[in-house]
Amino acid sequence: MATRDAVVEALKQVTDPASGTNIVDGGVMRALTVEADKVSFVLEIAPDQATAMEPVRAEAEARVKALGVPQVSAMMTAHSAKAPPELKPLRKPAAPQGPQAVPGVDRIIAVASGKGGVGKSTVAANLAAALAAEGRRVGLLDADVYGPSQPRMLGVSGRPASPDGKTILPLRAHGVTMMSMGLMVEDGKAVVWRGPMLIGALQQMMNQVDWGGLDVLIVDMPPGTGDVQLTLSQKFMVDGAVIVSTPQDVALLDARKGMDMFRQLSVPILGMIENMSTHICSKCGYEEHVFGHGGVAAEAAKLSVPLLAEVPLHLDIRLGGDGGVPVVVSAPESAQAAAFFDVARRLVQAGHA
């Protein structure tokens, strides 16, 4: 399988005749998706450049195929003439109303944690890809505005297009329809916003993204109990929350607060996931509980909520997140992927996804 870096390097050999630079650095190549046996990308051009750019498109496709990729999809689009709407708060606050459904979305599941660093985004990415592998129509919204990581974890890049300047067209990878603030800002640029800006951006990403028809929308929440959690629960019909925690007490203290917040907002807790539960030495097979063990199981039993999975601490999971190919895609038969597939199947069987 060609790596994402290899594909990018191959595309950098293709020159855009209009600018004289390569199509990657010149921003012509967008929405790159690298999967196990398929690579797809878009060349964003002016409407009158279709004929002149066809040789460029053909060369880009040929260079990627030369890497041994069985299936390459290179399309040209003129959507970039109208940029997606700027994410900002509404000038006038909306009239008070109860939670609303998102058009085309059957169910919404929040993946949340009480504190950062427990692997919540990793769980969200793998859960979304596992549900897609189970045949569900899945969306993933990266609502962690200050620290969006889903573009990297799903291997997605490029600014989303907009056909009318209002509707935002999400990107796709590994069978998952994805939208993230990380796609709307420059790489490395911090989002310095107060609460009203966050609320406005979240509402726009929920309502103005063309999600299409989804069985379930997974929302990767920021850690804690702040404005994004309150807005999502109060403005939209959230079917339930999955709480992610590591086994140690300091993480469980914050996880309890997160669950209490969802209960106050009448959002059902679908279950808990213990991440980094155990580590198996790749050299000798010795099992070690680096962060302790069983803390999440005990907490789930105490609160009468299901323990959905115990996810191991494994190098392949980390490599999958950094490389843009979740472990459920890169190694679906592995023991570490099995934990995520178990959660996906349990959610489907319970009617939550």
C-alpha cells in the first residue's frame, strides 16, 4: 500500500501550468484520501480551465498509479470559486428552542472524556471506521475546535468546497463522511475564540454541512464540560454519549464529572471504554497494566452503565492515528482492532447506530 507521504511526493512532480508551481504546493490538489487499495483527490480549477488542465489531471493520475495503487480517482472541480461560509457566531441569537434533529442524520453519538490525553479522538476515529465497515452510513464531526485531530487520524486534507457559498461539502475517508475545524484553518494556526464563536461554529458545522443520509453521526467532543458539550446537548437531539477514560483514578475523577454533566442534560450514557487498558510486550509477551487495570469496569458497574471495551495500549493503534489509517482499516483482524469492532457491533445491536 502506498503511503500518504509517497502519494504527496508523487503529486509534487506534477506542475500547474497556470502558476508554474507543483499542484500540491500551489493548492490545486485538494481532498486527498489514501486508502488500502484506492487513492482519490480533486484538482480545483477555474471553470474555463477544464480542457487545459486535462493533461495535468492525467499525469497526476498516472504518477500515483506508478506507485502500485490499483485504483486512482482524480477529478476536476470548479467549486473553489465559492468558499465555504466563514464559521462565526450569528449576529442575532436564535430564538430559544428545544433540541433539533440534523437533516439526514438518524442518530447522534457523542464520544467524550473528562480530560485530555486519554485517547478519545483515537476511539472516535476507529469507532467511526468500524461502523462503516459494518455497513453503516457514518459521519464524523471533529468538534474539538481548539485541538482538531481527525484530519490527521483519517488521512484527510484540503479545504472543503461549497457549491453555493453556504452549504459545506464534507470530505470522505475509509467510508466515513468527515468534517473538522482543522480543515477550515491553516495548518499550525491556533483557533483563539471565546464561547460565542465556538457555539456559532458548532451550529454551522452541524446544520450547514451536507451530511447526506447518515445512520449515525459520531461527534468527537473536546475534553471537559464546556460550551461545546452544552451546546450540542441543548441544541441537537443527541441519542447518547460514550465516555472514554484510562484506568487511573485521576482520569476517572474527570470522567465522573463528564457523565454527570450528560445526565443533567438528559443525554443517555451508552457505556464506557477503558483505553490503554493493558500492554503486551512485543518481545516477550509479558502483560503489564501501565495505568492500572479495572478502574473503568468498576466505575461502570457502580454507575450501572455498560463497559463497552477494554482497548489495549498498542503501537499499531498509535501508528494508525499518526498515519491516517485507523487500525480497524490497516489491521482489521488484529486483537487491538477487535475491541473497536466489538463496540461498533454492540451499538448496532442495541439500535444506537
